[in-house]
Amino acid sequence: MNVIFYSAPEVSQGEKLQRVIDVLVPKDDVETFRTMPSLLHRLHQPLSEAVVFVFLISSRQELLELVEYQEWLRDRRLILVLPDDDLETVSRGHALRPRFVTYAESDFIDISAVLGKMLGIAALQSSSPASTKGPDIPGKRSLI
């Protein structure tokens, strides 16, 4: 399971959120982006189904830029950290159809729980049913 994490370098909460992610996900499975152009470039590349996005948005302007690319995030697992709880910011953030929304002043405990759950669900969905099925023996089920 891969995580694509975005946080602009000037955002003080970015390192804190990075540590939360690092506790849950091996470093080799995390792609970190510190600029919007680099993130948008990555979104244009093929993505596996087993990806969770975690975006720490620093400003409304940054959010508006990301909303322009909402079609690349459609039906994806997205955790969105908004810069404030202003009605317009929240409304724009929901245009990305995130699975979870929180705010930059959060302690990120909620993100830890949500991300852990998403990672568990994705791991179950990506496992192949053929790998858990044993030989067909009438009246018996095998998990080998």
C-alpha cells in the first residue's frame, strides 16, 4: 500500500504529519511532494489502485489549484487537511471528494486512526482471492 503525501515546505505542521505517516507506513511506500507542480506531475503518471493520498493544504489558493485537477483524484482514498474551517474553504475542499477532512490545527490523532483503517481495508482489497483458495474438495474449505 502506497501513500502519496503532499505538504508545502513552509507549513510547520507538515513534519508532524509526516511523522504520523512514517509510523504507519514503511518509508519505501511513501512518496512525499513539497511543491504543487511536482505533485501535479505525479498525478499525471499511472497510479495503482492501492494508493492513499494525504494532502496538507497550506492556503485557499493552493486548494483552488488542486481542485482544478479533481478528476485525477476521483474515487481515490484522500485524506484532506485544510488550512482553516471557513465555509468557503470547506466547500472547495469537498469538491475533491475526500474520504476524511480535518484542519491544520489538528493534533493528527484522527488522521492516524483513519489512515490506519484505510491501509487495512486497501490491503484486504488488494489481496488475491486465488492466493487464499486451496484445492476444491467437496464439503471442505481450505485457507491454504
